[in-house]
Amino acid sequence: MGNKLIITAEGLQDLQKELNERMGKVRDEIAEEIKAAREQGDLSENAAYKAAMDSKEFNENRILELEDMIKNADVVSEPVSTSKAGFGSKVKVKNTSTAAISNYELVGPSEADPSNGRISIESPLGMAIDGKKKAEKFTFQTPAGEQNYIIEDIN
């Protein structure tokens, strides 16, 4: 891969935690599954063995991916500015049509978790928010149609 990954310090910790878990606990569990499947006999028609080997391959590929991501991580520890939204900013937005308030943290694509308010700065909504200042209005196209928002606060 080799591409720089812009990430928060918290996101880097999450990647390292996943890597450690996959190199330890997950590898051990898969090794036990392979051992149990081998004990069943004929490996050529052993579905449990094939599934365990597939799990092993997936895990090893994910370990390589995580190592590459960590090696190429460019950690941004705090927002560049609190006067305008950007990577690492926590932004409070208000839908001016419905008066609904939403809180988002602008993060890198590898950290995005929309259900927990962490949106990628490269997502359509992230790009719409990026660079906006407090009290600035913007329009965003949703499946329900065009929505109008205002930036309530930036942290």
C-alpha cells in the first residue's frame, strides 16, 4: 500500500489494539480450530478445516493491512483550527428545516463510524462540513432531498 493514512491518535490506538488482538488471541483461536479439524481425519472433504484455513488467510491478510496502515500513519493529535471545521474537529450542526441537532467528529476514512457520530472527512457530509465556520450555513443532498444546515459550534 504505502499511502499516508491521516488518522487521530485514538484511531491509531484502535488499529494497534486490533493488530495485537489478531496476532495473539485470534491467531491462537484459529490454530485451535485447525487442530480440531485435522483430528477429524480426511482433510480433502473437511469443511471445518477449509473454513479454519480461510479464517487464517483472512486474519493474516488483515494483519499485513494493519501493519501497513500503522507504518504509514500520519497522526493528527488535535484539530488544526477551532475557527473552522477540519480534520479532528467536533462539529455541532443544526438542520434548519427540522431543528434537529447532530454532533459529528471529522475523522479519516479508516476511523469512520457514522452510528457513533464519527464521519469521514472524505464522505459527502464530511466534505460539506469541512472548512465551514461557526454560524455558516450549507446545503447537503440526502436521500430525503436537499437539507439546509448551520454550524452551531466547532471544538
